Amino acid sequence: MPQGLVSRRVSAVQRFTAVDRAEAVEAGLRAHARHREGLKGFEAGLTLRLLKRDGDYVRLERWQDMDALLRATHDESYLPHLASLTALADVRHQLAVSVGQMPAAVPIAEAGRLVLVEAVVESEPARFEMDFGALVGSCVTAEGYGGSDLLRSVVDPRLYTGVLWWRDSESCDRVLTTSAYLDRRTKLTVTAHITELHAGPMAAG
């Protein structure tokens, strides 16, 4: 997406690290999701369990616009939900906008496996965005590929979160070992410090 032409939609990215039992944290996250998903202006959301990182979760939400997110977050009814969660987990919040979204072959809500690419871009953000697009390009023709989105922080423009998803874990694993994917991922490091996280959807319960 050209610089300056960003969607009015905004995304909230929340990272949770459990300080209590996993069962209690996941119950709290489900209650949190139910509350948020019923609010005006909410478009889509997904709670993820990070693989190989016990007790780490990510919540992705897309909102119609900033006004809708502010109404939901500043409403008094949100405070007890947030208090309940912060008693169970350390929480980090990020606000972002999409700067590169591919049409989804599989709705993200139906994804079986996701990859999050967290990036800190110190210079040449336009080049990084193009390189991420090339990474996505190495995935799109593969069986089971679902879609992608590249989110850029509103608060700190150096921070990006790339999201790629697949129908199932087998389809994802096949792509991540290809020379094309590995080569494109390496090229991201020319302009960014990256961390690749693998995740699956948290069961609705």
C-alpha cells in the first residue's frame, strides 16, 4: 500500500504473559473476547496461543475506525474486564494500522496456524514493506495458504507486526521450510530486526 494511504480501520494488538494458571488465563481471555466482540464498531478478532512459549498469548482485533475503538476502550464497562486480565497476566498493548493486506483465501478466524513477524525497522520502512510483500509472494501459491496483513504501529513507527496464516499446520510447515520463504525472510533482516513467532488459535472453550 503506498505511503500515506492507510485504512481508516485500526488494529489493537495485545500481548499477554501469564502470571497465573493457564486455565485461568485462558478463561479470562475468552471472557475478554466475548465482551469486545459484542461492541459497536468491532469487525474481527482472534486470540492466539504462541507455540513453544508456554503462557504467552496474542489478541488481534480490527475496529471500524479510531472512534469505535475509543468508545469501546474508554467505556466504564471495560475497566473490570481489564482489571481481571491484568491480575492473571502481564499485558502489553499496541495500536496499529494496516499498510499491506492481501485478500484472504481463508478467513483468519478459520486459520489453523499463524506466523507473526515482529519487526523493528530503523530505516527504509518502504523497502521493508516491499520485502514483506515479497515474503508473502513466496507463500500465496502454496496449498492451504490463507492470507496476510502487515500492521504498523501508530505509536512507534519503527514497529511492525506481520501476520500470515494458513488453513492448517501442515500447509504452514511446508512453506516455512522452502528456499523461497527462507530467502525472503533473510532479506527482511537487511532493514529490520525480526522475531518470527508461530501461533495457533486458542480454543473457544
